[in-house]
Amino acid sequence: MRDSIDRLGIFPYVLLGAGLLVLGILATNHIVNNFWPFDVARLDLVRAAALGEASPSAMLDASNDQIVLAFLASVIVATTGLVMPLVYYANVRFVPGDERPAAIVVVRQALWVGLWLAFCVWLQMNRSLGVAVALLVAAVLAMFEILLQVRGRASSIRT
């Protein structure tokens, strides 16, 4: 089974990535256009937002948590689909050796990028996103992936 997927090259990843991207964009579009993200009883925030006097923390405090989580999940899905072919190509290009990367590795690495972007979007909702924070979170997620790669290589060594 793996040999037949290897012969197809990047095509399955482009197809899966395009499907996830379309699914994520459609979900984001549906969430943004059909749901009211704030508690209806907090109309004072709507007035304050129109006047430019609302603080971001007060607005996020009054938001519906399920809608915010659904929005962030759709951002993760769309971003994962968008970067999946790029991650596959980076693995083929920069990883030494002739063997192709495992499909789960490509999906996992693309998911790390999606989680990083969703975390940055959430921080921007709070107005607390900065370059240093974004780079620090990216470094932590990269370290997780490096540790998983080392663990995978260590488990494949036979003594």
C-alpha cells in the first residue's frame, strides 16, 4: 500500500490539502456569516465597539466560547490543508535519504502549523500577539516535532 502511495508523489497530499482547505474555508464562512459571537444581553459592547471605545478583553469576555472554538478549529483545518503540500515538498527536499516521508508525519507537521496559526489568531483576538510570542510558540512546537522525529528514529534502530 505504501509503495502505491509513494509512486503517486505529491498528488495525494495536494488532493487532501485542497479538500481540507475548502472544508475549512466553508466552515469559516458559515461561522462568520451565520452566528452572532456575543451574548445578546451585552448590547452595550456593540455600542462601545461602534464608537471605538470597547476593550478587546471585554469583548472576548462576552463572546460565545463555542463559536470562538469553532472558528479557531476551522482556521486549523484550513491552514493544515493549505500547508500540507508545502510540508510534503519540504520533507522530500530537505530530509536526507531516498525514502519518502510517512503520511502521518506530513499531516502532523501541517497540523503543527495550523495549531500555531490558530494560537496566533487567538492571541490577536486578545490584542496580545507580538513577534516574540509568535516566534517563541513556533520554537516550542518545532521542538516537539524534533523530539517526535528523534523518538521515531530511535525506535527504528535495531540493537
